[in-house]
Amino acid sequence: MSVAQASARIDTAQNTAVADVMRKLAVAWTEFEGRLEATPLIRKLTRGRFELSDYHAFLINLRQQVKDGSLWMSRAASSIDEEHLELRSALMQHAVTEHRDFRMLEVDFVTSGGALTTIETAKKNIGSEALSSWMFHQASQPNPFGLLGAMFIIEGLGSIKAAEWGHLAQRRLGLPKEAFKFLLYHGENDAEHMKEFEEMLRLVLPDDAVAERIVTCARVTARLYALQIEEIAA
Amino acid sequence: MLALRDAFITGTGVFLPGEPVGNDRMEDFIGRVGGRKSVIGQRALRWNGIATRHYALTPEGDVLHTNASMSAAAVMASLADAGLGREQLQMLATATTQGDYLVPGHASAVHGELGGGALELASFQSVCASSVMAAKAASFSVRAGETDCAAAVAGEFSSRWFRPSFYEGTALIDAKGRLPMEADFLRWTLSDGAGAIVIEPKPRPNGPSVRIDWIDLTSLAGRFDACMWAGVAPEHRGSLIHAWSHAGPRAAHEAGAIALLQDFTLLKIIIRAWIGVYLEKVDSGRIDPKGVDWLLCHYSARSLRQEIVDVLEGTNAMIPEHKWFTTLPATGNVGSASIWMMLDALLKSGSAKPADKILCVVPESGRAMVGFMMLEVVA
């Protein structure tokens, strides 16, 4: 077998492994999306019963997880060994890009009439507690590649759900666009993320145990994230 | 344990009313709400790619057929195709979005049109996927050995819902006298006709038959609100306490509860949910995309958004476009009946060869449902 043939065979195995994981992640995502749709908060939004107090509760509860996001990513980066520096760089860059996003959320809260101290001092809800503990625990494991599955779920929220929710909320509440920057900004910003995500998978696949871990991590994260939204009952 | 028999589709039949109606003449048939030309019609047609369709009413509003008579005609055509007659039929399962009666079921009306002696009936009312429910009931009647000749028929008479009187004088019309997208879009999408299949425990002696490998149906209504519906006004969609029958027919009509409506925001989410069900079947090995020779789906490949195609390709689940077989541009979207129109056209085209696998996919936006049928051509 020539070097070219050998490398083509590796490419094919990798493509299959990436496609298999992407398929399982897509299934986990659609299950998650259905579960979100049935939560009391999102029902209010889609059935035209969403009030300003619901929007405020939404922002307060999202803030916890958005703030934690770049922190667990940083911790995960520090748990990655020297064999995987490329992935470590990607996570660190990701963390830098997002670590001030919760400020945007606070501005939306204030622009829509909330008091800054209210959102700054709010407690995590039960789902947020569970989600946060899970993420940091995972990030503290050596080479926590399963977290790529968690990223898929959370990135999906940004690229698919945020703008959809932002538009519905804006239409319902009739406030200016400036009060929905966090939700609307995310939707516009995520077109390239899927390709970047596949590139990250290529840094750790093919590997059956890692593949299994990524999918499990996605499913647990999705379940806990949905719990966080379920717990928002304004 | 009871061993199930095989079930074969031994005949298919279609009934399309009237002449094909081109895009430029649609409004002559379905009418102009408030006397005005629709503003979204051309956009809807670009999206759905339909060039001609059939209507069971005339531009004057005269009714040429009923849902029941079209359904009965399709059953007779499918029996004739199988080389059988009404007297051989033992069981009839019907599918429709809305029968001619409110009560009793559509199956009774179709049996009435067919005439003849006793039948076992099953009457399924949903939207597009009702066809799959009827096919499953009919095929299991044969597989269980209870009957030797069953038919599944799907019929739609959508156009009567689209006449101006359904909208005029209701809360659906805005201050400028226009119909909103959620009400107008379906007027440009759905049309009339019926399709049927005959199911027997053996292949037919001459000509190709199709073995039914399996039929799966998944509803996600426990998670999603209704997406295409009639019977409750848009603002009360999630609360059936406000359904039409409680307010009475006159008040319900004024509120906009007696019209077919589609929620486009939710539709995008439900398309992803359908894809999720499909990917799960690919993942579990129930569907092998590479093993599918023909894909029959009453959505066109072109109307899928690029991001969905990307997901299918990125997960090794895409069935290439040249394997998609459709009659959509010519017959229009006939709801539940579309799948039998496609199967009938595929089998009669002679393109499907023995051992070819035919995957039928029937998504229903009504309330997040999707049906799948895997068929295999036998000589």
C-alpha cells in the first residue's frame, strides 16, 4: 500500500467516525429541542403569553451558564495534555471570545427595564446548579474530550435557538432591538461554527471510547440544560 | 406465537379530478379573498416547485366530486390494477385530513360510495401521515391473516377550505383587507385527489408487486404544539378549551377558527425534529441510506434548506437527489394522497427493478409526526 493509499484509508475512517458522531449529536440535539419546546417558559413564548417578567427571568437564569461557559472551557483547556495542543488552543480561543458575553446579557436586562443589582445577585436555579457542577466536574478530568458534545449542544443554542427566541420575544414584548442584543447577536454570529466544530472532532477521532463519551456528554448536558429552562417559572 | 405473513402491494390507483390547473389559473379556482390578488402566491410556488394541480371544484365554485367519491374511485382503480374487483375487497382503511362529513368517519362515506357488501373499516383522520396509519392497519390485517385483500386509500379535498368565504368576515383578515401568510400559504400548496393501494398476502401473478418490509410512525405531539391546524383561532392554538365547537360555528368562523393555518416558525423546528427521527433510524440501522434505491417524499429535495442538506451530508445520511422520485410538480401536494400518487407513478414508469428498495417518507407538519415505509420490489 502506498503512503497516499494509507493516508486516504485513514481519512475515510476519520470521515466515518466524524459523521457517526455528528449523526448521534444531531439526534441528541433534536431530542433536546423537543424537550425545550415543552418547557413552561418556551410554551409562554410560542403561545404569545410571554411577559417582561418572563424575559427578565430568562436573562437572569441564562447569565449563570453564559458566565460559567468560558470558565469551564478554560478549565478544560488546562486539563488537556501536550499531545492535543491544537484542541487546547481552540478551547482557549473559544473561551476568550465568549468570556465577556454575560455583560451583553446584563445590558439587555437593564435596557429592558431591570435593575443591574437584580441580575448580578440572583441565585442559580436548580438546573443551573446541576449543569454548572457537571460542566466543571467534566472539565477537571484529564483530556475531557467528551465536552465537545456539551459544546455542540450549547453552540446549537446560540446558532439555532437564540435568534428564534429573540425575534419571538421582541415581537411579543414590543421593545426595541437593543433590548435583545444577546439573543439576536448570537444567531447572526454562528454560521461558520459547524465547520469549526467538525475540525475539532477531527483532532480526537477516530476513537470509539472518545466518540461514546462525546455523545453521552451531549445528552447529559442537554438534559441538564433543559432542566435549567424548566426551572424558570416566573 | 402467531407467525405473521408477508404483505404485498399488488395494485395502486390514483384519481385526480378535472384538468391540470397551471399556476396562472389557480386563483380562478380557489378564488380571490376580498376580491384581491394574493401577495404571497408567487413566493409560495417558487418554494414548493409545483407547476400544475387538480381541483374538485370549478371556478364558479361548483363541486365536481366529493372526498368520498374521489377516494372510492382511487380504490376501484387500485383493485383494477391488481386484477381484482370490489367483491374481493374485505377490509378498507381510509386516510384524510378532513372527510365530507364531520360525523361519521370518512371510511363509512367511502364504503357508501363503493357500495357492495360488508367490509371491515378503519377510518384515520390526521394530515399527510394518516396515509401511513391506514397502510399499517391494512397491511397488518393481511399480515395477521384476518383478511386476504385489504385496501388503504387516502383522499383530500383541500380546495374547498381555500374559498374566500372561509376567510372573509373573520379576524384573520387584517385592517388592510389582507390574508396573513399563515393562512394564505397553504392555499398555494395543497390541492385535491386520491390515491390507493391494494394489499394481499402474495405477489400478483403478473407484473411487479411490492413487499412491505416495515412501516414506522412517530408522533412528537407530546413536545410540540400544532403547526398546521384548523378548529381553533391562532391566539388560542394551545388551548383547546377555545376550540370551534365550544364557541359554536358562527362565532368560531368569525374568530378565524374555521381555516387551515400553518405556523412557519414552528415548521422550521419541526423539520429538524423529523430529521432527528430519520437520523435515529439511520443510526440504529433501521434505514441504510446506501441501500435505498428510490426515495419517495412529498417534500422536494430542492425545498429543503441548505443547512438541512448539510446536516444530512455531514452525517452520512443523505440520499442523493437522483434517487428522489416525485410527482409533486405535476400532481401538486395532495396531502395524505401524495405518497400513493408517487408510488403509483414509480411502479407504472417501469423504472423500479426487482430487489429495488423504496423508502417512503411522509412528514406531517400537523403536530410533528413522520411516517416511514420500506418497500421492496418483487418480480
